[in-house]
Amino acid sequence: MNIIVCLKQVPDTNEVKINQETGTLIRDGVPSIINPDDRNALEAALQLKDKENAKVTVLSMGPMQAKEALKEALSMGADEAYLVSDRKFGGSDTWATATILAAAIETIGDYDIVFCGRQAIDGDTAQVGPEIAEFLDLAQVTYVKDIKVKNEKTLEVSRFTEYGDYIYEVKTPVVLTAIKELNEPRYPTIKGLLKYFTEEDNIKTLTFDDLKVDETQIGLKGSPTNVKRSFVPVKNKTSEILEGDTVKDITNLLVMKLSEVNLI
Ligand SMILES: Cc1cc2nc3c(=O)[nH]c(=O)nc-3n(C[C@H](O)[C@H](O)[C@H](O)COP(=O)(O)OP(=O)(O)OC[C@H]3O[C@@H](n4cnc5c(N)ncnc54)[C@H](O)[C@@H]3O)c2cc1C
């Protein structure tokens, strides 16, 4: 079984500050991490490696700095890593990002499961996984919280929804998106960290020329959406503590106040 895990390197959002003039994220000096849901996707893939002898390939699109995320994934136990990077990819929205990742997956080839996180903590759209499935014309199960291998070509996948869990039987190849309830991600091993962060760079890089991708569908120009402005919403909630001698007095005051603003 071959599994490709899409990993996005994201800023550690607890540390992110907004440039008040431009409304953009200040990324300089902010530590980067593997997107949390992607860690769960990777852990699920590594568990399938442990149990089913699966091969785990990690794939990221981003600047050279994203190699750090891939090295960490290798240190956790992934077998192979690809970075997709090219100036032509800059400014891609989710459509263009998924177009590029789908083309990279086709180039890597021979996959049974494409695993994504449900959502990235910076872009926050949860669109890329389902878009990859559409572009590759594959079945998809999102919000995955459990996976069982039924046989070589069939998985039983549990999907979390607010109305209850759904259990699907799916044929591979398939795109799955992971949520945090799926598992507890493992830590990288010391041996792995030493090997992948100090020895030679064994991450394969794919550029525009390596992919069968239509240039009109990628980058800033190929992106059907763009961000007009980003900002932190101003919180303008006010609160008032009602006082009175008895509970009845306070309740009457509350009823009066709510009826003044037509809420009752
Ligand atoms: C309207 C709009 C305009 C944008 N314009 C720009 C821009 O001009 N410049 C710019 O740099 N960014 C831009 N972005 C951000 C860029 O589109 C996102 O970084 C990217 O498409 C991923 O979307 P997301 O973060 O919402 O991921 P989600 O859809 O929330 O991610 C779901 C999963 O997809 C996978 N995934 C997502 N991105 C990657 C990746 N890069 N590599 C590997 N796996 C991945 C991961 O498994 C992740 O958990 C824009 C986004 C939007 C919505």
C-alpha cells in the first residue's frame, strides 16, 4: 500500500501578529510547524506502515523553508519526501494549490491513499483535500476519525459529523482528510532528527517543469479568488452586572432590559 500525505508548513498561530497597516500576517521570525491536522494524517499513515507495511511519502508545496516540515516527517518515520516549489506557484489560492498538488501526486504516481489534514490553521478553508480529490477524479472521505483495512483494495473509514459518525466502505485509491480525533501523533525519534537534519538533503524537489500542469491554472494569475483584505475583527461586546436585593428584583430588571431591546 502506498500513501501520500500532504503536509503544509504553517506559522505557529499562537505567535502570529497582524501588520495593522497592511492587514497581512507578520511571518518574519515566527516559528513554523507542521499543520496540526496533517500530523494526524501522517500518524495514520505511519500506523498503516507499522501494521500493513505501507510506504509513506510526504508532499509539501511551499518555499525551501518547508523542507523543515518534511525533514520532521521523515524523522517521524516517513519513507520519502517531495517539496513542490517554483516561483510560478507563488500567489496560488486553494484552487491553484490543489491543481499543483494533484499534478505532483500524478507525477509521484502509484498511490492507494492520498491523505490530507481536514484544514490548515492559517488558510483555514478545508478546500484543498476535496479539490485534490476532484482534480484526480477520486472518491473522498473527509473528517476521518478511524480507519480499518478490510483488504488490499478496501478500507472501512469512520467519518465524524455533528449528527453522528458515518461508516463508509471505500475502494482505493481514495482521498481522506484527517481530524485530530483520529489519533495521537508520535514524536520524531532522536535518531531520525540527527539523520535528517544533519546529514545530506534527501528531499526531492519538483518544479513547474516536472509537472503536467496548465500555467493558466496556477499562481496569482491562475487563481480565481484573491484576498481583498484581512483583519482581526474588533470585539465590541459589552457586559453589565445586574444588581438587586432579591433574585426576583434582578429577574425583573433582566426582563425589562431584554424587552427594551425587543429580545422578548
Ligand atoms: C482567496 C485566497 C487567496 C489566496 N492568495 C494567496 C496568495 O496570494 N499568496 C499565498 O501565498 N497564499 C494565498 N492564499 C493561501 C493559499 O491559497 C493557501 O495557503 C493554500 O491554498 C492552502 O489553503 P488552506 O490553507 O486553506 O488549506 P486547507 O484547504 O485548509 O488545507 C487542507 C489540507 O490540504 C493540504 N494542504 C494545503 N496546502 C498545502 C500545501 N501548500 N502543501 C501540502 N499540503 C497542503 C494539507 O493536508 C491541509 O491540511 C490564498 C488563499 C485564499 C483562500
